[in-house]
Amino acid sequence: MAEVHLEKVVKKYGELEVVHGIDLDIGHNEFVVFVGPSGCGKSTTLRMIAGLENISGGNIRIGDRVVNDLPPRARNISMVFQNYALYPHMSVRENLGFSLKIAGKDKAEIEAAVDEAAAILSLTPLLDRKPGELSGGQRQRVAMGRAIVRHPDVFLFDEPLSNLDAKLRTQMRVEIKKLHRKIKTTIIYVTHDQVEAMTLADRIVIMRNGSIEQQGTPLEVFANPVSTFVATFIGSPPMNLIDGVVKGGQVVFSDGTSLPVPPRYSAAEGQRVQYGVRADNIMPIGHALPPEEHMAELDMTVSLSEPLGTETILFGEISDTEIQAKMLNPRPVEPGETMRFQITLDKCHLFDAESGVSLRT
Amino acid sequence: MDANRSHRLRAHGLKLAHLMTLFVAMSIICLPGLWIVLNSFRPTVEIMAKPPIWIPNDLNFDNYRAMFAGAGEGGVPVVTYFMNSLIISVTSTAIAILVGMAGGYAFARYRFRGKSAIFVGLMVTRAVPGVALSLPLFIVYARIGIIDTHFGMILTYVAMNVPFTIWLIDGFFRQVPKELAEAAEIDGCTRWQAFWRVEFPVARAGIASAGIFAFLTSWNEYALASQLTRSVTSKTMPVGLLDFTSEFTLNWGGMCALAVLMIIPALVLTFLVQKHLIAGLTFGGVKG
């Protein structure tokens, strides 16, 4: 069993505090993804769990052991690095078996474990090659194989896919998910790519400036972002945010158009807010999902269209803010064409303009 | 069509010119070496002949035979000189490489106060010409009684080589990604094991080349050795060459024969290590 608990974990470099007292409980077999822009402290947090960085305050527990001052080798973890970090002077077989050899396991045992890992990751035909003779995707799989061979308590992935091309990334994403099914271990995965986070995670932890901004299942954080930061970070295209002022149950934008305050949100009269609506919830009438309970309509002039096949992204403007909308069953759209859009109010959001915090009741 | 042909001809012509130039350049570089080897097999009459005799007509081993003969018959203690050179060069190289590895690793991996100042300081020591040190060294060595000893020479060459090996090895360790050692630590290694089992083998090629440089420097050094060695107990081969000079004559043939003996180990070593140099360059453990 390996739960991972972080209690008020702090990291300082001299005077500079880069991780500010993180609390996090990760369950056994859970797949947790740390996501955030670069410099948010996600990799540092991962490296503190690994023992590659010492912690400046707080506690880290793996299972029921406090591991604060244990070196990496005593933590029973394994890690996949962004640049793979395969040992270039060893064959794939030796790379995979290295940890077991260091642990003093006998030859037969090492061989069995290496063969098993190689079979899981279809590396068997490559066992006698050197890392230099492998493609990017193969190196990535060797790095994963080296991690699973020891049956660690916790797997750590540090942006493992960011060096791969787009197609391979999608493919490896699926493999990582399958791997998790197969080997059932706690996984902590760091990425700056929200698509990876959404597709892989049991739970997403969104980090910003050394603190946790929000955590929850991918669907929870998508549906109920606690702040404009999360709202624009999670989901593609990012959520549209329009500045406005609350007046009599309406949010009035600077150009005079207005939309009703979304259900389940409340704001004081005269409060400056940001109105959030995802492209999926603003669609041209006739090319939209069937209307739901609370709807609104407005006109928008399309300045650009991006056909994606099954849908088209339409760019327009509401009160000088660029808006992306989604068109289903697309037809060709000429720039300059004005269309009428329907907005699903149940899925809209309202944030305080100053703090960016969600105004959900 | 014609344009293609003229370009092809020009490419061939350029290539030919390229090879010819290389041949001429290499000939100029190699000629002195060849001349020494050739002269070691020729009698003095032929070496000194004017105009020079380019194509030898009398090759023999007389110079070698004389060199290995006893004193008084033109012989010099070649074996002793060779052993002196070997002991001094190998020991000083080994020490310089060990210190260089420790120092180079520290400069490549750790941050500490005064790092760049220390580094510059090390480099500045290289700017002092070796000969300028010979008199101070002579006086100091004479006072503490290590003149004309292996130890004294080893000490001198270690001091000469360490800044250079640190600088070279630092560069090679910088090329080894930090993640390799981290991966090894996660795989169960101690810091020490991670170094010896992963970082050292990966940087081995570079360390070997630093080793060659250090060895050749000590093996060929003359200026300091000629001051700090006095007798057969510590004279190295370059200093031994002087045994062929006497008041009125220079035994060129003998000198060349000893020079050839000096060159051989250096050549052999370079060939041996060269294999490592190439084998060590199979990188690819990380995305680069």
C-alpha cells in the first residue's frame, strides 16, 4: 500500500520560497496529475517527493513512513524523466535490470523481471540495443520499463511526453493509461499540457505560483473552475472571459450588450465581474446542441473561422474581447458574416474581476 | 546538361586539389618524425652528408646496438631512463587524473563560493612559462632535499597537469546530464555508486583524453626535468638525450635512436586509448 501525504511542504532557495506549504493526500493506486504553467512549482514538488530536492519545511509521508530525510534510494519510488535519462553506455537489458543489480538480486531473478517488463512494453526485440540506437518513443518506453521493473510503491513522471512529437504523444498517453490499469500503482505525473492532465488523471492538481489552486477530477475542475486561472488553463479552447458590471440581475458589458447572471452564481449590484463562457456553450443557432433550460441569445460578427472537420471554431468579438465559439455540423462561413448565437447559461461562469475568484454560491 | 557536367567536373577537381593539399600538409608535418626514424638507422657519415642523402643506402642497427652497449662504448643507461620516465609519467598522470576528476566534477556539478575565482586562478597558473619556475623550484627542492628524486619530478608534473585535467574533465562532466546520476540514485545507488557506475563510464572517453594529454606532457617535458634531475637515479628520457652530446661531437644517430624509443610508448598509448575515445562517444541516453 502506498499513499502519499504532503503536509505543509515548503521549498525555499535561500530567501526565495518557491513552494508555499502544500497539503495533499494521494490515495493508493490513484493517478494524480500536477499541472500548471512553468515555474509553478510542480516539478519541484515532484522532485521533493522523489528525494532529489530536500524540503525546507513540512512532512512527506509515503505509506506510513516519513521520508523527509531519506535519500531517493530508500523511498521505493521510481521516476521517468523528461529527457529519459537512460544510461547511454548500457544496453536496454542492462538499463532495465540496473536497479535490481544494484539491489543485489541474483541473475535469474533479474532476467525474469526484465523479460516481464520488456513484454509489457513490447521492448523484447530491442533488449540488446543501446539507447543511442532507439527512436524517441522507444527510449520513452525503456524509461518506463526501467521504472516498472522494480515494482515501486510510487511512480513519478516528470513531463515524460514533452519531447515527443504530437502523434507519438497521443499514442504514449494511451500506453501510460493502459500501464496504470495493468500495474496498479500510485502515479504522480507532472505536465504543463492540460490535455494530458485531463485524459490521464483520476485527479488533477492545478498549481500556480507554488500553491495548489484547485484539485478534483478532470470533469469537476472543467465544470467548476474556482478561478479565472483554472478556467483559462483547463479546457481547449480556453474559456472566454468578458469584463462587465452587474446591474439588475444582468451583466452589462462595455459595449452595452448584456447577459443574465448565470444560475447558481450571485454578485452584488454594481460589482465588476468577468463573465465566463466556453466555446462549447456559445453556438450559432441552427448549428448548436438542443437548447437547455436557461438560454440567452445574442448577435456576433464572425471575423475568422477554423474548420476542424466535425466542428468549426468561430472567432468574433463581444465588447472588444475576442470570443471563440463552436459550430456543429459546420457550413462554410465568410468573415464578416453576422450570426445569431445561443448561450447555455447553466454552463456559464462568473468571476470577481479583481481577485479572479469564482462567484458560485 | 552542360551545366551539370561542368559542376561535376569542378567538384571532382576541387576534391582532387583538397586531397593534394592535405597530402602536402601532412608530409610537412610528418617529415621531421620520419627523418628521425630514418636517421636512427643510418651511420653519422650519411646523416651529416652534404648535399643530404635522401634515399638511404646503408640501413643498420648500429646506433641501437651502441646505445644499449656498456658505458664507454657509446652506451647510455637507456633502460634506467625509460623506467624513470615511465614511473614519473604514469604516477603523475594517475594522480593528476584523480585530482582532475574530483575537481572537474566539483566544478561541473556543485555551486560554491568563489567558484569562478578559483577556476580562473587555476587557469592563470598555466600562463606561467614552465622554465620561469625552474630556478625557484631548483632552490626549494634543493633545500628540502628532493632534488634528483622521482618524488620531486612527480610533484612537479602533478602541479603542471592538474589545472589542465580539471579544466578538461569539468567540460566532459558538464556534458553528462545531471538526470543520469539522479536516475541512478532513484534506481538505488548511493551518490558514490551513481558516480562510478553511471557518470564515470559515460565521461570515460573525456577522462581518457585528459589522461593522454597529461601523460604526454610529463613524458616529453624537458625544460624542468633538465634542471631538477642530476643523475641516473631520476633522469628521464628527454634529459637522457643530452648524454649523446660531448664537448666536441654530437652523436645524431644515437640521439635519434633514443628519440624513437621515446616515441614508441606514446604512440602505443595513443592507439590504445583511441579505441576508448571512439567507443565512449556512443551517447543517446537522453534526448539531445
